[in-house]
Amino acid sequence: MNKEPAPRKVIRDLETLRVLSDPLRMQIVALLRERARPVKEVAQALGLPPSRLYYHFKLLEQHGLIRVVHTRLVSGIVEKHYRAAAYAFDVDRSLLGPAAGSPGAEARAVHGAVERVQQDLDALLAQGHDPATAGDTPMRLSLAMARLSPEQARAFVQQLAELVAAFEATAPPEGQQAAMFTLFVAFYPTPSALGAEDSPTEEPS
């Protein structure tokens, strides 16, 4: 059995998407991208008792998001070591539109992601982290707009995809202390420009 995760895996059913969307399960999968770990090791990394994770591991395994790559006998008990099924997960776009029988699912998925980011930021601020100064914890928040041709927009999306893939595939050096980081990316045409013919920018006379 190949113990390395696949480069990418496409999620093609709503139930698997719901399983992966849980914040705790996303953290589990992120840790299992780095290397094979038993439940106890993942629990220790997350600061949780192993009993809190068994249900989540079962769901992730049932839906093909993680898998057992090897086992060992520890004090007469079989210890399973799990690995993420892939380094990155893509969502079949048919799940996010009317074809999935859920009109507005794409908008709700985006709103859910934004809400989670807001909750994370609120929690960081409550803990004394300031995105403006970052301190010892690297953080970056920014909002930018630019006028792009269709070709430039497509090229930039490709650059973003490569950056996200590199982020997802990154693992800390063995033995070094590490923390979980979240990358949230949104790139879209500004609503006021949709459907309007965009003329070249002219210099004021």
C-alpha cells in the first residue's frame, strides 16, 4: 500500500463535504497530511482527550478522507496509524449548484467559510493577538482591488492555486514545535462591475 497521500482528491458527494467541513476534522486531516499518526498523537497535538476524536476519525475514514497505513501492537492492543487520503481536496462544483438539489448552496458555503474566519479572528483578538502588529505570530489581513483583463485574471487564479497547493503540502521539520495556521482566499469580480462594459482607464486631462 502506498502510504503517501494522493496529490489531490475530488469530493463528489454532499455528505463527504459536510464531514470534511467540520473545523475539528479539518485540523485532524491537516495533521495527518504531515505524517502517519495514531489517534493519541493527534489528540495530544490538539490538546484534547483521545475519546473526543474516535467518532471523528471513524467518520473521516468511512468517507475516504483518511486511511489506516499501518498498525502496531501496543500492550496487547492494536494501534492504528492514519494518514490523510490526499494533500488537497477539491469540491466537485456540481455539489454547489442547483443540480445538487440545493439552490444557494454555493453562497451558503461561502458565507459559512467567512463566518468561520470571523469567529477565528474574534477568538484571536480576545486572546490578545493583534493582526496589525502580529508580534511573534505571523498574521496577514488585507483587502485589495485591481483592474485585470480576463487573461490576467485567469493567470492570477492559477498563481493562487499554486500558492494554496504549496501551503497545503507544507509540513514542519521533524521534532520542531508547530501550530495550525489557516489560509482564507477570496478572488472574485467586484459586484458593481458585473455585466458592465469596462473601458480602459484614461488619464485625467
